[in-house]
Amino acid sequence: MDQPLSSTQRAALEQLSAVTARSPDLGSDEARSSLELLRTSGWDVQTAVSRIYDGEGAPSPNSSSAAAGARHAYPPTPDDDEPDVDDALLAGARNGSARRRGSGGTGGLGTGAVGLYYLRQALAVPLTILSFPAALIYNLGALLLGLVARLFRLRGPSTTTLRPRNPFGHRAPRTILSPAAAAEQWVKSIEEATGLSRQVDDAGSSTSGMQATSSSSTGLSARRRGSGLAPPGSGQRIPRFLVGSYDAALRAARDDKRVLMVVLSSGENERDARFKRDVLCDEEVNRVLEEEDVLVWGGDVGEREAFQVGQTLSYIALPFVAFVALQPSTPHSSNPATASTASPRLRLLTRLEHSPSAPLTAASLHTHLVTLVLPRAEPYLARLRAQEVQRAADRLARDEAERRVNELARRDEEKVLAVRRREEERRRAEREAHERAERAQVELRERERVAGLARRWRAWKRVELAGRPEGADVRVAVRLGDGRRAMRGFSAEDGTDEVYGWVECELGAADDAAQARADGESEIERRAPPEGWQQQFHFRLATTFPRQVIALAPHLAAPSSAASAAAAAATGERVTVGEAFQGLGKTVNLVVDGLEERRRASMSSREGNDSEDEEDEEEVESD
């Protein structure tokens, strides 16, 4: 060494040597390699360990101690560095190890297992050739025995094959069960071996038996961190296993951002019962698994699912433990805590399996979890979980903002619709008012026309009455509405329309005179009635006592003078004065009913405006 090491550097070297099973002797090649790796890593032990297990600065294959330690902590396989590691892990459990075995590689084995692997491959070929005749004879004998059994209706073997069996190959699964049933059966075997019961939540459902289906990427229900922890000193207990397929366990680890511990064992292994009792149910191991919320999935390699998982992970000895978690998409990231979180991939972190020099015990599994797996996986997973929480918060904020925008848009739309409704109502009101005004103008013009014709008729009638002598049979006296009293004589042969016409002229005398002066009517217009005009009377004449309405021809009575029309209907078309005044004497005093109706019917536009002004003044005075 060029310069002595400080106490801090010496402690870092010893810690790295203890974790990687390297020699701490400064004179060895392993120590020099460790020192070089620590210098390039800034004397950060965690970074140096991450670089070792990412394939940078791997332990020397010439060291026997490194070979023994390699069984206990395998680096990731070459397949894990591929961009599609996630899909490869999922496909491996379904398709077995055909691709890995067909490649002729070692499957990422540790250095201590490489010799055993090649020895087994070398012996498999000659032993297969030697065993072929014996296997052929055995299969032919089985076939003959099957035919004889069928001939004599005996139960023979269900299957026969001419293919020689390889006694050194991996044994095929003995049963074909669904992934959930196989996992459930394996958990029950742990209960039988340990005499313990699986843990049950407050709701009463088995937490070690959460069901999952391989068709759902989120089929495994995730237990929240820190919930349902056993109190300290509670003793041994069965871990909270996930009962389901290996695919579903990988998807749960990916979706929930958690570490997955894969456990493989065999009921035929002599260490199986001790491993289940002393390692899996250890109190310290379960405390770490529960506190760190580690997913645990396991199975017996005698079943199809666990057998295919074992082929994918390339185990050498049983029991076998592997850890899988999301890691950066860049396979050689020196520090996962600061690596990019874009497109993370599921990667195989480390493996543990039994070996004579380094047995798989509860202490070694606990140390491996605390010193290697969790420091490597948790910082990166914590960042992923924090980003997921932040994305969820951002999504909620966006949803809330969108809801507010939609609410404001809805309110604005309601305001616009309200303005439109008010505008439509205003336009409709203006249109109706305009139509009413037009109708009023038409009615006013019609009323003025009728009033003008009636005024011309009265002017003609006055001239006609003035040029005709009064009759001597009946003298009629009428009290007008303004207090005046008019009197005229009529003969018995005159019609009652003459009496009504005379009263009409008397009632409109003052107004006609004023209107004639204003309009400048000529004397010629008074000599003939208006052409095509039929004067109708909008009032009724009646005696004072006893009250009797003077009859009038129906076509001369206004529509509202129904009483006069009914009285005239009984006597014929024309009613004479003698008939109407029979029995009333020579002098008959009459009164005029319906003056208000007559005034409205004969009112001109100027008179109507004056009347409206008078009514407005009366309303103001009353207020």
C-alpha cells in the first residue's frame, strides 16, 4: 500500500468485506480490489455494494471465500439488465426456463455453483445415453403390462412413454393445481409444520391468504405500511403470505412500490421443516417484514407454479429466497436513491440459498434484509411512492380546478341564459305593446270614422227635423244627461226611430257644434246622410213610472241595447209611436239610460284623450 488507511477507511473496508464475504487482509487481491472500489465510490459502502451487485467490480472468482459468499448473495442475472426485465419476470413464471436453458448459459449462478452446474451438465449426457436402453425396456414392459391389464379388465398405468427419463434433470411437478390453490396448500403446510395459525386482521380475513388472480394487475390487496403490526415480544408467527400466482405477486410489487420476497422450498427436503419453523416464523424476521411492508410469496417446487419460478430464478439448493423490487431503468446506476425514476423496472436484487459453508438461518436472512435489500431498494421505492402521492395530489388539484372551472362556466352560462331570457321577455313585451298600440290605433281610427259618420248623420237629422212640422198626437219630454230638458211632438204614425233620432241629435248638439267649427264642415254635407251609413243608438229611452222601455227596431239598436231589440221583436220590424206610447197619455216624460255607453261609442280621438286626462287627474286627486 502506498499510504496507510485511516480508521474510517479501515472500518469501511471491514464492513464491505463482511457484507461481500471478501478477505479483509490488505495483502490479498480481494482487499486491493475492495479498496479500489471504495476509492471510486467515495468510501461509501452502500454505493460500493450497489456497484458490486449491479455487475461492476464483482468478487474475484479465484477466491474460495468469495465462492462461498456468492451462494448467499447472488448478483443480478444478465437477463435483469435487459430493457424488458419486467415482462421477462412475468413471462418466466408462465413459460418456464426454456429460453434460459436453451441459451446454454449458467442462468446467473454464483461462482461457487458454476462448477457444480457444468459438472451436472457434463454427466447428464453420458448418463442419458447409458440409461436409454434400460428406460426403453422399462417403457416397453409397462406398455405390455398395460395392454394385458386392459385385456383382463385390470387397472393399468394411465400413461406410458418411450422417452428415457433424465435422473439428473429437475423433477417435474407432481400435481397440477391452480396458483392460488397451490399457494394456499403451501401455507397450510407451514401451519402444520409449525403448529401456528396465520395472522388474521380485525375484519376477520386472513392477511396471509389474500386472494389474487393472474388476470388482474392489481388483484392483490395491499396492506398499508404500519397497520396491523404485532406487538414486540409476541413470539414466532407466520408471515403474511400472498396467496395467488407469481405474476400477481410481481404486479402487486410493481403497483404498490414494495419489495417482494420469493420463498421456495420442498416438502421432501430434510431442511424444510426446520426452515419453516426457525426461519420463516422467526420473530425478528417477521418484525422487519411487517415494519417495511415487504410482500412475501412462496411455494413448493413440487407444484407447477413454484417449479417454473424456480427454473426462472435458477436456484441450486433449497430452501431458496430471492428479493425483487423496482429499480432504475438504467441497469448500472450507482446510487438508486438519486437515479432517475422514469420507467422503473422490476429487477432481481439478491438471492439466498442454503450451502454447507453459509447455511440459510434466521440471523443471516435478517442481516441480509437489513444491510443489503432494504438499503438498496427502499430509497428508490420511497421516491417512487412520494412521486405517486404527489401525482395523486396533483390529479386531485387538477380535478378540483376543473370542477371549479366547470362550476364557473355553468354559472356564466346560467347568467347568459338569464340575460337572454330577460332580453326575450323584453322583446316579447315590446312586441305585444306594439301590437296593442297598433290595435288601439286601428280601433281609434275606426271609432273616429264611426263618430264622424254619426256626427254627419246627426247634422243631417237636425236639418231634416227642423224642416218637418211637429206632430200633435204625442208630446215627448226628455231629460238629458246635462240637466237640460227637451220637448217635441210626434204623430202616432211616426216610428220610434224618429224619437230616438231626435234624442240623439239633442244629446250630441253641443259636441257637434264644437266639432263642426273645428273641422270646418260645409252646409252641403248637412243636406244628405252619409252614404251607406245606418245609425245605431247606444242608449235606451224609458218612462219614469211605471218604467217601460220604448221599443226600437232591432237593426237600429246597438248590440248592447238587447232590451230594446227584444221589445221590438214582438211587434214587427218597425215600431210606431202610437204603439209604443199607447196608454201613456198625450204627454210622456222619458229618461235616457246608457249615456256612458253612448259617450264611449261616439267619442272622437280628441274627446278620448281629454277623457283619459280627466280620469288621470281624478286618480291623482284621489291619491
